[in-house]
Amino acid sequence: MDKAHNRPQRTREGEWYFQRDEWVRALDKRIDLPIMARFVGGYIAMHINRIDREMWHQQATMAKELGLSAQSVKMAIRALVKAELVVVEKGRRGVRKRAVNRYRINAPWFL
């Protein structure tokens, strides 16, 4: 019996969340990356907006919510970018003079 035949159809949104979770599972297996990079990568993935496929939290916010230093978050993001797992679009300074970067998961189905 074909098991794929018995699988329920996913909605478009359900498929998006499934693929995001698969990316997180693959990230968890990347033992070549520092544990902090995997931790921060999971945070970024779980906070990505499904509509525009971006996450735009400040690094200071990520650090606070994860219980890390801002420097640890910066180093983790650098490792994720170097591994081509995350794309960072540098933000412009807004009214409050704070630049907010935009983060995207680098996966074919996210582009």
C-alpha cells in the first residue's frame, strides 16, 4: 500500500510550516556549526513571518529573549551567514536611530 496516498493533504500554510520545521531539523544536525548558531538559527526560523518570509527582531532583542549576550548573537548570525543558511538584509536607521536587519532562511522553498 502506498503510504503517501494515505497522508492527508496539507494546506498551503501547513506546507510552509512543515518546510520551515524541516529546515530547523536539518539545522539541528549541522554539528559543524557552533551550538549557539544552531540555537539562534532556530529562533530566527520560529519567528519568521509566513507572509513576507522575514524576521526583523533586533539582535539586542534576540539576545535578551534567548538569554545570550549581543556579541554571542552576532557571532551566531555570522556563522549562519557563512554557512549560507541565513540571508541578512541590512536595515536602515529609522526614527529611533536604530537599524533593524531583516533575516531570511536560505532554502529553495523560502526564496
